[in-house]
Amino acid sequence: MQVFIMRHGDAALDAASDSVRPLTTNGCDESRLMANWLKGQKVEIERVLVSPFLRAEQTLEEVGDCLNLPSSAEVLPELTPCGDVGLVGAYLQALTNEGVASVLVIS
């Protein structure tokens, strides 16, 4: 299975909490730039996993404008800074066992 890991774009520092920090204009531009790079790789993304944090969800929105992604993404709390990496790895292994060929992970 191919796993594409995308970090969120640049995010504002001034927010009520870390989970609601929005992307900056530069962060939106960075997200589109990476989406266009990924588009050039000519891969078909079968599944999308995304952090519940606002900046990751906004990154997904920007990427979705450039790529043909599945209609829905799976929001995984484990993709946050305090998440359990072991659970993410186990989930990716389960997707491999299901025959999923490519996953985009945005955190």
C-alpha cells in the first residue's frame, strides 16, 4: 500500500486552543502546492484519513479542490499531536489487509 503523509499548511498562532488554529493564507497556498505535486504523481487515492484539528481539515479542503479524492474522509483523533501512533499503524495495516492500495493521511 502507498501511504502519502501530508502535514497541514502553515497555521495561525493566535487561537483559543491548538485544535482550532486556522490555516494562514500561506498555509492554504502550501496545501495547494503539495496537492498539485501529488496530482503529478498520477496516483489514485482510495482512502483519506485526517486529524480532527481545524488546520488539517482546512488542508484537506484545499487538497480536495485540486485532487480527485473519495467523497468522504475518515477523521481519526489518533492523528492529533497526542494521538496513539500505534493505533494509526494498526489501522493502516488493517486497510492493507482489506486490499486498499493508497491512502492520504493529513495531520
